[in-house]
Amino acid sequence: MGPRKKNNNNNIEILIAEDSATQAEELEHILEERGYRVTVAGNGKQALEAARKRKPTLIISDIMMPEMDGYAFCKAVKSDDNLKDTPVILVTTLSDPGDIVKGLECGADNFIRKPYDEKYLLSRIDYILMNRELRKTEKVQLGMEISLMGRRYFITSERQQILNLLISTYEQAVAINDELKARQKELAERTAQLESANKELESFSYSVSHDLRAPLRSIDGFSQALLDDSADRLDAQGRDHLQRVRTATRRMGELIDDLLALSRVTRSEMRRERMDLSALARTVSAGLRKAQPERQVEFVIAQGIVVDGDSGLLRAALENLLGNAWKFTAKHPRARIEFGVMQWENETAYFVRDDGAGFDMTYAGKLFGAFQRLHAVSEFEGTGIGLATVQRIINRHGGRLWAEGAVEKGATFYFTL
């Protein structure tokens, strides 16, 4: 594409009031490419001085500026006998209905939404310039007072100004609405694609995990049979190799079980009900004690924590969180595990706290990813699926999950519902 052809606009001077050097430079380039002569001022005060020294044909002003904002600048222009017939375009986000009334109050001629569309901007300039002669015959109307959102405004704009301003506001509102519709459509399409991809992924995960069980059982079974029937014909190294095979298959079996559990968390239907988390935590802790009665662990469980949630999913969440605390305190001769509730930034947060191995907060972002581990398998067993499962459960309840910890100073996992 060749260079844009310049129009014969050299006799038209446009004053830009814009405190952002980047945006001012971009606007200046657009207008100069169109053949206009351009002057740039960094704020309303500088722009007013420039306009009084050399009257511009048109003014384009940002609203948010230091020293003198766009409204005050526009009002000053319209109050000056020499400048009052100079059209003023205000650049705004149009995020507040009051912007429109303030624009009427200060006598603005048009609104342009930021970030502006180049084609629309130029069309507005063309329209205003073509109607300059019409404006000269327009008479100022009697003032009127209006009330909006508890504030009163006094309007003395010309009929043409009011019409132009309202038309530009309507056009911008239509453009915003069209953009929102397009984004909603795009979001709906992407959501549908994501849901489809997730379903396919979950189905694949479930299928693969399920189909892997049979060959793993065969490997483990034949390895055991070989050890039972032919151990005397194997040397120590051979027996060690077979034990390693059996250990690996058992670990793979645990990983499959965890993957299936993770898949069920996503696929299962939510059934909310009133439930006692304190009682559930006591049940889970009793199971942990029964599995390893020799351990010296103090459980501190707050009373009366009742929530609305899916009992099956929240049981799985507490089993993972309390199980983690149990596991990572195993190397301490005595340990303390606490389940409680607190207020956190105007939310009710539930927590599981321990005084075990803890973790380095530098790697906290990896905690809730599937297969992510912050400790070696040789230190603590596990597949790295547990916290990912908890994350999904909490997400399905509309809550959030986060953690704090320090190496050898324990860890605390918080969640909301």
C-alpha cells in the first residue's frame, strides 16, 4: 500500500490538548497525514495560551489533564469572545453518564471515545468543519438547569452543539455495544471450545488410566510369581531388579488411582448440602491415627464449622489436605496439625496448618499443578496429584485455594467456599 494522499487542508489548524506525549504524537501523525496543520499542548492551560495567541480552526482535547482539565479548558474557550465559535472535541472514555452533561455544560461540540478509531475521528472532524457556516448563524438559547445523579448543571449550549454532542454520544454508545456483543460472542465460542477440549481430555485421561490397570496387574503378578517360583535360580541382582519392577508398577498404580480421582472430581455432579466440616476433619484424622498409631501427632480441630458444599468432594479435599499435613510432619518426633476458620480480607477462610517440612515460598506457584512436587520421592511419597485435586474441588465450589509456608517451619493451606 502506498502513502496516504494528503487533502488540501493546509489552511486548517487543529490544536491538540493532550498530556500523554505518546497519544499526542499518534494523533498529530494522523492529522498531519491528512494535511492539517497541528499544534500540540501538554495541558489545558498551555492549550488556552496557544489558542489565544493563534486562533485554531478546531480543538481536540483530552479530559483528564493536569493543571486544567478538558472541561475547564473547553469552558474557558467558550467564554472567550474571540474563541467561542471554535469547535471543541473532547476525548473521553465515556465511562460515566455525567461525562455527557459535563460536556454540555462546558459547551463541547463532540465526544470521541478513547482509544479512538481513526476513521471515525476523521469523519467527526469533517462533519464539524463542513458545518462551520451553519454554526455562525446559530443563536445561543436561554440557559436551562438539569439535575443528574444528585448534581445540578446549567446548560447554555447552542442547539447545534447539543445535537452534535448527543449524536456523537449515541454513535459511541452503539460502537461500544457492538464491541461488547462481538466480545461476548467470541467468549461464548471460546468457552464452548474449552469445555469440549476439557471433556475430551478428561475422557482420554479416564480411558487411558482405566486401560492401563490390566497390563500393570499382569506385570506385578508375573514379577511376584517369578520371585516366588524361581527365586533360588536368581542372583541377588536379579531379585533386586524384580523388586524394582514391582515397586515401579505399584507407584504407577497409585498414579492411575489419583488420575481417576482427579477425573471424577471434574466429571461428578455437584450436590450441595449443609455439612459439618469439623466432624469430617475428626473422622479423617481418626483414620490417619489408626493407620499409624505409633506416631505422636496432636490434632487441633475447631468446633462447629458448618458449610454448604458437596460432602463427597469436600471429604476428598480434607483427606488430601490433612493427609498432606500428616505426611510432611512424619520426620518430626512430635507434630501438631490444626484445622480451623478465620476471616481473611472480608472472606471466611478455612485452613489446615502443620509444623512439618514446609516449603520455599519461591515455588508456591507450582503447588497446585498436577504432577508438581517440591520434595523428592525419596523424602516423601506421593504422585503430585493431591493438591491439584483440592484445587479443582475448591474451584467447583466457587472458592479459592492458596498456601503459606517456610522450609522446616510448616505450611498452612487456606481455602474459601
